[in-house]
Amino acid sequence: MTDIKQPVNEQFENAVPDSKTLVDLVIEGIKKIKGQDIVVMDVSKLTTLTDYFVICSGNSDTQIKAIADSVEDEVRENSGEKAWKKEGLQARSWIILDFINIVVHVMSKEKREFYNIERMWNDAEVTFIENE
């Protein structure tokens, strides 16, 4: 009798990517559409709602939507994950993509300055990602 072995990639088929891997995919999706002022906030020690916020700015409602679409595509294509909840797709001045462990905020510069999420969560560990 012969042992039938599964190909290596099939054994990870149902594996959920860890939060840091998802953050990397989100950042890649943002960079593809030239999102600006990317900030990763580790809020895992401050709340049970999520592990990370990833925040970036877009220059227009068209770019904001394109960034959100790019993030969704990058995450889905490379991890199989989909956003659990999406908000702001119609107004396009602040789009939120909730991947459970990561919440992505794609904002106009005006909304970002006004709501200043970074200040509200100022106890979080913050990583600034350089613009390309």
C-alpha cells in the first residue's frame, strides 16, 4: 500500500494568517496606490477589539477608494482573508476595513487631522512607514 502525501501548500490551506502578516499585506496594498503617511498602531495591549490599526491618507476620494480596493485585493490574493466589515465606501473620505485583528483607516487628510486617531490612541506602540 502506498502513502499518499498532501502537497505542502495544501496543509496550510485553512490556516489563518497572523496579525503581523496581515499588516504587511495591508501596507503593501496601500503602497501600490501611493497612500501617504502610513502609521501602524499596536493597540493589542489597550483593547480587545483589535490588535492593530493601520492608518493612511489619500489625496482624493478616488484615491481613497482605490487604496481600499488595493488593500482588499492584496489581502485576499495572498491570504484568502476578506474584510469582515466595510464602512465609508459611498462617501470615500474615510473608509474603514475591518479584518478583525486589523482595522484599516483610509482617510482624507482633512478627516485624519480632524479626528486624529493617533492622538486618541496615544498609548499605542506606533510605527511610521516611509512614503515611497
